[in-house]
Amino acid sequence: MSTIRRQSILSSGIVYLGFALGALNTYLFTRQGGFTPEEYGLTGLFISIANVMYSVANLGMQAYIYKFYPYYNDNLPKKKNDLMTWALTIAKTGFVLVIIGGIIFKSLVIRKFGEHSAELVKYYYWIFPFGYGLMVYSLLEAYAWQLKESVFTNYLKEFQFRLFTTILIILFITGVLKGFDPFIKLYSIGYIIIALTLFIYLLAKKELHFTFSISRVTKKFKKKIFTLAGFIWSGALLHNIATVFAPIVLASVMPKGLADAAPFILAQYMTSLMQAPQRGIIAASLAPLSKAWKDKDYKKINLVYHRSSINQLIFSAGIFVLIWLNFSDAIFAFHLQKDYLDVRFVFFFLGLNCIIDMGTGVNAQIIGTSTFWRFDFITGIILLAINLPLTYILAKTTGIIGPAIANLISFATYNLIRYIFLLRKFKMQPFDAKTVYTLLLVAVDFLVCYYLFRSHEGILWIILRSATFTIIYLPAIIYLKLSPDVAPVWQTIKKRLGIKDQA
């Protein structure tokens, strides 16, 4: 667990640096006198649609890498390892099909988005390089995670990509880029740049080899590979569509189109601040989980399951309350555009959904690296069957808050089903008394800070409110020993600072 803990902490640190840069980008996108809500909404739609493109095109190759890397690595020399050859070749073929489909169905896009989101139609074809870069990067990232290179991959995706965006924003604001047109076109190659960077890095480390000679491992597991890829691809596709469906629907059905989608995208970004440890933990745990399933080490799988749950719950619940305490105050204090004032309760429902998702641990990764990938597909169908119609109906009837409620209902159901499956099938479940203590702690801390500072506004009070919450929360976590990973980290911090334990 020390390797997972170390990589998770380093990755989470990098992710938070990236989020700090992302917060700057979000501020520059949404401040008065900067980008219009339509323009900011379009950048968010690029990400949502690119995720659908990637999900369709990869054809299960990401899951193929996660599941079968240990078999290729243990049985083949590096130069005869054909894992990435087939993964990249098949996925690129899949993206060609996506391009063909995109051309065929462009008239449908025009009908659905032309009236309310004309900018999306105008820059439709520029989404394809964005989606292609995301697809290639995600496959290289999956491979790098198996090589325990999660820290570097998180740097590229969470920091370098946002730094590239920051540079473009500054060039736009200062007038170097003459208008939004060159900005969005350069923005569309952002993922291609980091994919190329990771590709060169893996080549330089001599960890990436290509051969079109079919290895004995591929021959032996051919049927299992096709079966796994098909089911996991279908399940992941359904999950990703459900995840990114809301802003796409809002851009299509709401009167202001992209301008109505922009506040929802802002709330999604605020929610993503809660997910930094999740990304780090997932990146660090996939390789150990794959090997543990191969070795039938169920004790280790359960350990990863439990620790990922409590660690993610501590982070997500704490950050949720910090944001919720300061949300409205921050909108006014930082002079964001008035279009973003109604986003508070969108964040509330998205944030609760995030706490549930993170609090149930790495259940998706445990199931995805096991032999029960068919169940992954079934739960994906259930998720989509609930999420899509509910999102559409609530968006039409209640506006931007509707998709947030739909996400909470559908993903809570989805995680409950997976929780019950792991409990019944393997007697694994991630909760204990410390789960309850964490929730009680964060609730009490919230009430204290809310009643102390509810009548005060401004940047100074945001800082004091946040500091008070943190001063109560962090020492209590350490004192109550809510996570087995906190004590080693705290001891390391004390050692670095020269603090000695009392005799």
C-alpha cells in the first residue's frame, strides 16, 4: 500500500496544482469583460463531445491494457510485446469510423444545435482533433499507469494541458490572438500536444515497442480479449455518455443554448475539485488491482477497496463543504458574470453525487480488472436507462438544476448496485465506523463555520471561513485516525519540518 499511497499523494498534489491553474482559467473564462458565456460553454462542450468520441473509438482497448498487461509483461520480452501495437491500431481504426459517422450525422447536429448553439455547429469539425488527441493520450496513459508512471501522466493531463489553455487565454485577452476563432482552433490541438509528449517520453525510456508479429499471449487470450473488450467498451461507453450528457442536452434544448450550458459547466468544474484524490488513487491502484486479480489476492483487493473509500470520502466531503460555505460569496467577490449566479444548487447536487461516487471507493476499477466485465456492461445499461431520459425530462421542466438532480439519482443507483454486487459476490464492502465518524465530523465542522461567518462577506471572510474549517477538520482526522494512510503522511511531514514527538 505504500507505493499506492506515495503515488496517490504525489498525483493528488499535481492534480491540485492543475486545479489551481484550472481555477485561474475558469476565472478568466467567466469574469466580466472576458469570454462570453457562449464561448466558455463551447470549450466545455468540446470536452463533453470529445469524451463521447473517445469512448466510441477506443473499442475497449483501455480495458484491454488494464486487464492483460500483467500477462504480456510476465510472458514476453519488451520488443516482442504487441499489446500497444494492437491497442493503438484498433483504436485509431475506431476513430476513423467516428469521423465517418460524424460526417454522415452532421445534418442531425445542425437540426439539434443550430438554433440555440450556432457556435457549436460552426466549429463542429474542430472537435475531431480534440477527440483524437484525448483518445490517443488515454491509451498511452493506461499503459503508463501499468508502468507506475501515474505521476507524470497526471502532470501532463492535469497541469500541462491547463497551462496550454492558460497561455491561449492570455493571448486572447491581450489581443495577440485576434478573436475567438484562432483561440478555439488552437485549443482543439491541446490533447494532441500532451499525447505526443507522453509518446516521446515512453519511447525515450524504451518502454514502448511496436511489432505486428502476433505474440503467443495474444493468440492464447484472443477470445477473452475480444469478449472483455466488447463488454467493457460497451459499459464504459454507456457510463461516459451518462457523465457528459447533461451539458450537451442543455446546449440543445435550453433557450440560450451554450449560454445556458455554461453555468452547468462551471458547476462541473467546481465539483471536479473534489475529484483530485480520486484521479490519483485510480491511477496508482489499477496496476496493483490487475496483478491482485491475476494472483487471486482477494485480501489485497479488499484492502485497496476500503482505503480508497475512506481516503476519498475524507477529501471529497471536506472540499465539498469548503466550496459550499464560500460559493455565493465567491461569485460576488470575484465579480463573475451574472449568468453564473444561479449555479449554487447545481453544484450542491453534483457535489453530493461526487461524495457518493468517491465514498464507494474504486469499485469500478475492481470490477473492471476482474473477470466480471459482463456485470460492468449490465450496470452501464441500467445507468444510461435512468440517466438519459431523466436528464432530458428534468432539463426541459426545471432548467439547469434538472440534469444535476438526474445525475445524483442515476449515479447513486449505479453505485448502490455495484456495492451490493461486490458485497454478495466477494464479501467485500468499504465502510466501517470511521465512515460514520467522517460524515459526523464534516457536518459539525460545517455548522460551526456556517453560524460563525454567515453574516460576513468578502475575500477576507472567505479566507477566514476556509481557515477555520481546515483548522478543525485536519487535526480531527489525525486525532481520530480516520484513515490508515494519514498517520504515515503526518509522520513524514513532521520529520521534514523537524517536529519531534513528545516523550
